[in-house]
Amino acid sequence: MKRSMEPTHLSKDQQAVVERVAHYFQQSGSTQAAAYIQALLIAGNKTALTFDEIRETLHLSKGSTSNAIKLLLSTNQLIAVTYMGDRKRYFKSTGIDWETNTRKSLNQILQVNTLLTALLQVRKDDDPTHHENLKKTIAFFDHLHGEINDLFAKRREQHP
């Protein structure tokens, strides 16, 4: 199935959304090029684009496009697909998996909580206020973990 090779054109509204989504991804730690590629594939008109379509639409260099695509592929944020009769590879977003992303964020918080717990066990209690604040932070993260797991369980019951 041959696909159209015309560049992806975005309306002003779509451009604004791509900008906002890219900004979010950058704030979450993505490189600028990777963030824009993710945003384009989520908010653009086509769900699968070639290397050149991505590069031309976003006005990126070949090097930036290549590096960003490699990064996104290696982190399973993109997949490469091919179509019969077309030798080009097309790139698709793996989608916004809110549950996986939330669990990753929660796991990061739990890692920090584990470190805080270890810190609390070895540090001297020379500042009672600081010591108490650490204990409260650890307790809050423990509570947050339990509440989020309960929310996931309720969601699975309501939306199997």
C-alpha cells in the first residue's frame, strides 16, 4: 500500500497544540527534537510519518531527527512500521499510556522514599524539625502509594 509522500501540514490550532504538548514532554525530560516528534505524532493529522515527513514538518536537521527517533525507539515511545510495496519506514507513537506513565512516576517517588527512609535511619537527630519533616514526607509518600494503587484497582473494577 503506497502512502502519500506530501508533507504533513498543520493548521494554526494544531501547531499550537503541538507546541503545548512538546513543551510538556520537554518539562518531563525529553530533548527538544524528541518532544516535538512525540507531539507531532500524537496531535498531527497522520498517525504514521516517514523520517522525511517528520523532518520537513518540524524543520529539524537530519541529525536531530535521527537522534531523536533513535532515542524514542529505544525507550519504546515510537515504533517503526512498514507497508507492503513501500520501502520507507513509518514511525508511530506508542500512544499516551496514562496508567504506565503514572506508575513510572509513582515508582520514582517510591525510590526517593526508599532513599529518604535510609537517610532517616543513618542521620543524627540533631535537628528535630528536619527529622520530623523527613518522617512526615515518608509517611505521605507511603500513603500516596496506597491511595494510587486503590484508585487503579477501582478503575479496573469499573472499566475492565
